[in-house]
Amino acid sequence: MICLGIEGTAHSIGVGVVKDVNGKCRVFSNLIKIYRPEQGGIHPREAANHHAIYLADLIKESVAKAGIDFTDVDLVSFSKGPGLGPCLRTAATAARALSLTLNKPIIGVNHCVAHLEIGRGTLEDCNDPVLLYTSGANTQVIAFAEGRYRVFGETLDVGIGNCIDKFGRIVGIEFPCGPRIEEIAAKGKNYLELPYSIKGMDIAFSGLLTVAEQYYKKGERLEDICYSIQETTFAALTEVTERAMAHTEKDEVLLGGGVAANKRLRGMVQIMANERGASFFVPSKDLCIDNGAMIAWLGLLMHNSGIRMKIKNSLINQRFRTDMVDVTWRD
Ligand code: AMP
Ligand code: MG
């Protein structure tokens, strides 16, 4: 079976085409366009307008790049949530139009679960991981337990990506700021004390952001501030992930989300995994960021397990939580 997936939860609009080959995911195409606000943060309506402009062509290009015809598509899936309402609606509307035109079934999927399943689907020996999902808006530690993907810990205020982007905006770096901050942090030497707030298994970053801004205004070296932000936030995320691994007795850890591109984060989680005798996995970069292929793959898994959705029920849910999904395709 071949599925075309449309991802549109926030700043990116993506279309991917994947096929199920003996239970593993073969990615045929995976195209992404990123909305970059001229200034400030993401304005949901403007992001949705951006997506609407590019989506029709992106669908055509993705099918062409996959080397298939539209008639080869067996299923259409889309990101049902969580995310920004206008963006989600744009992706869902396109998915409905495509499903009706091709006369093929439609399925809406959970974006966070898709980040986890694309790792299991594309990486050899990645079977039952704890996922450290580090994205712009979402940051969660997720693992499978008793029929659901449970959230063992998450950020209570801003996601790690947004935390980095907010600091970047303060110091005049263009969105998305993560890659540039990583470069600057590599030149940092002195660790500056920042609040390290873990509450139970949850994390808060806004206090750290305030102190980092104060350091900047006081004239501390930007390299040292960026270095300290990475060291502190990534250590907190790694600590919660390790606790979830100990609690669930799982011996695989998987990274996902745009911040998983960061070498220091990868390094820290890798060390933690090594020390526990656990396996460490990270998908290729284009499958870590928000992308259509992961939406397509989760659509296929759900469809193959018997889940069906009618067009009239193909609604979006801005607050679609990871643990609301009944996981019928694995045990
Ligand atoms: P996503 O929402 O999953 O597409 O991820 C986007 C987020 O990843 C943005 O907040 C980026 O700043 C962040 N990001 C991308 N590359 C890096 C990097 N190398 N280091 C840290 N954050 C990154
Ligand atoms: Mg994401």
C-alpha cells in the first residue's frame, strides 16, 4: 500500500509518500516548505496562508518525485493535531479534497505519535523505544505502556525549540534559531549558572529564558550564554528521559523533533544510553523535523490495523494529546 501524508501543524507544510514493505517504512518522497516570519513569532493565519499557497504544488511534486501516479495512492493521511488551528485546517482541507478526488480513504493522525512511529518504521532494531521528542512547540518523553503512548514528562511552559528560538529572537538571530545557536554554543567555554527546574518528571524553561536574557543585557559573552542554555536544557531533558527508561525498563531511546538535529543533544543522550547499556536511535534529519512522510507512515499503520475514518469525521483537534490515541497497530 502507498500512502500520501500531509503535515501542517505549525511553521512547516510537508507532503510525503511512503510504502509499507514487509512492515518497514520505505520513503518515496518527503518535501517540506518552511514558513519564516519576517519578524516576531509564528502568526497562525499567516503560516496557514503560506501553506495554502504551496500545498497544491507540493502534492504534485511529491507524487512526481515518488515516481508514481496519483492513481497509485491507496490512502491519504493528514496531521489531525496538536497544532495551530488555521494550519491544521489547511492541511486537512487539502487531504479531504484529495481523498474525494481520488476516491481513496482518508485518515487523520496524531503528530507526536507520528514522530515516534517514523523512528520505529525506518530504523533497524528500533522496536520499543522511549522517545525524547524535542520540537518547537512540543517537548515530551513518550513511551508505550498498556495500549497507549504515555507521556512520562513534558515541558510545562515553552517547548525546547521555542525556548531556543525565543532567546535567538532576543539576540537578533533569524528563525529557526537552533542551528545558529548550536554553532555559537560550540565556541562557549564558561558555564553560567541557569535555573534547572524539573518538577516531578516535567520541565519548565521560562525561568531559564529570563536569566539568559539578563546575562545578555549584562554583557556576558553570547557564546557562553548559548553554551549554558544548551548544557542546562539538554541535561534536564536527558535526565527525565533516563528516569522514564528506568521506570518503564526499556533499553532503547529514540530522538525526534527538530532539535534532535543538535549534536550536543545527541551526544548527551548517547552517553546516557551507553551508560545504561541501552541502544540509541535517531532518524535521518528530514524525518526528525515536521514532515509528511511520518504522517503518511502512521496513516498506513492505522489503516492496516483496521481503523477507518469518514470524511465527515475527519476533523482536526488542536489539543490532540499523545495519550488520547488508542494504539491498535502494535503491542
Ligand atoms: P520542529 O518543530 O520539530 O520542526 O522543529 C523546529 C525546531 O527545531 C525549531 O525551534 C528550531 O530552532 C529547532 N532546531 C533545528 N535545528 C536545531 C539545532 N541544530 N539545534 C537546536 N535546535 C534546532
Ligand atoms: Mg513536530
